[in-house]
Amino acid sequence: MKVPFTWKVTGWFMIGWSPEFVPGQSRALHYFDEDLVAYRDARGELHVMEAHCKHMGAHLGHGGAVVEDRLECPFHGWQWGPDGCNKFIPYQPDRPNKALRLRVYPVREQHGCVFVWHHPDGAEPHWEMPDIFGKFPQFTTGPQGYYRAFPEFSRRLEGEPVHPQIVAENAADSAHFQYVHHATVTPRVLEWKMVDQEWHFVAGFPDERSEDPEQMALRFHSHLFGLGGAISIFEGVQQHRLIFACTPVDEGRSDLFYSIWWPRIPGDDSDAPPEDVRARVEKQFLITVEDDLGIWRYQRYIENPALSKVDAKPFMTLRKWATQFYDVPPTDLS
């Protein structure tokens, strides 16, 4: 998808789920058009940094060994610390090269989800990644009231031709539910507002059994944490939480991450959901990303869309809000 803005977006972005990052092992990643390496040290802390050793360019994610809190290069054994600095050279152990440093990406782990901060120029985080369960304090059930999201209720779709802003623009678009997600009723955006780096909105699904058009059978509360994704919760018939995230891989492609926290059956204290619950959630909810991708994969970005009167203000306000996350100009893909 060709868009008039960069794919090197500033913000917090999801890169996977905690169990995928095994203690004592390095893992190769590729995001933001950069080769990255992740490793979990002996204390269990996760680190992400640029992948190529400053000595002779070996990829630390392919054969790199974890030594206490350091990552050892598979080529010549040079060791790099969590701060990105060279800590040890085996054949001159008392003289590490203190001038060399790998770029480090700040990491946050939350409830099994892993996020990194990205800024095109390597600037430190401008804001904190909001806590998934700290959002929507009016709903008091904590993580212990839900089944685990990973692996049963999580999906990754890799290398999709979707820019993070296209995903974010769903926040201002309630009409597509009827046509894309086959909803029996069309939800309405009941309220929306900008809060610094976040975009908050509430959508309501009208109650078909009521003669009152303002009566809602279900409300969908969602907070966008920049363009990296959205944290949401349903209020009404079902009260599950979810996160839907989009992370640029390179110019033209992103990985999509989707996780659902489903309420536990009373009396069930297991982490994993029962098979019947898993099957129902997968059939009814985990397919929604594929529904959207059926549009996004072939969509052309319209810079000046012909919006209806109902959609125009929230949609264009969201696009204006999104401009704060672009700190470099777009790459010419023509």
C-alpha cells in the first residue's frame, strides 16, 4: 500500500508475546526496516537491540549466546551488554572497546505482550506505554479474571501490505461492521476524544429488542496508544478485553498482532481456556482480523476521501491527530 507518510512511525509497537522469548536464547527480528536481536538474560529481563555486531557484522540473533546479562557474538565472542556497550573481548579481556555501542530499543512487557519503543532517530520514549489492564478502571476485573491470551486467543499475521494508520482509522469507522464483519446491527460512534498521544472512543451496538434507539446492547470502549495499536474492552453481553496492534516490518509491510482476554468461567482457575470456549472465541472473534485484511490488502489510500456528514469530523480529526507520530518524511515508493 502506497501512503503519503513514512513507515518509520514513532511510538510503542508490539513485537510478540513473552513466552516466545525463551530465557538464555537470542531471537532474530526484523522491524522498522532494521535487523534486530532480542534476548532474555539470566534474570529473565528482555532486551532488544540492533542485530549486527560492531566488530565484523555478524548477526547476533543467529547463534548469539546469552552470558549472564550479556549477548555474545557467535563469530568472535565479543559480548554486548543491555545498554548496547561492548563489555568483553575474549582475546583482550581487560580492554573492551568502550567506544562501540549497539542501538538499544526500550522494551515493555505487559500481561504476556511485548512492546518496543521506536523513534526513527533513536530518541528516548516521549510517553509511557499504557497498561492493558490499567485502562478502563470502571471495569474492575483484573488479569486473574481472564484466561490467558497466548497462545489460544492470539494471532500474528506477517508481512501484510497494511500501514499502521490504516488500522487506526478503523476507530472512526463504525459503518464497516455491517459489511466487513457481518454485524446484524450497525454500531454508532457514541463519543470520541483526543488525549495527548491517545485517541479514545466508544461505539455502541443498538439493542434490536428495544424501541428506544438510544438503548445499546453492547458498548465497545477503545483507546489507541499512538499508531501502534488499540486496547479495548466490551461492555454488555460479553466483557472480553483485546489488543490489536500493527508494527511496520519495512517499507510497505507490517505484522499484525491480535490477542483476546476472555472472562473465566466461574470456579475455573486454570490459565488455559476449555476447548469449547476456545473454539467459540476463535469462530466468532479471532476471524475479525482476516475480515479486515480482505479489504486492506487491496485498498488504495485516498488522501481526500468523499466522507459522509456523519463520518467526516471524527475521521478527519483522527487523521490530524495521527500527524504527531511522523518525525521523518515519507520514502518515495514511485
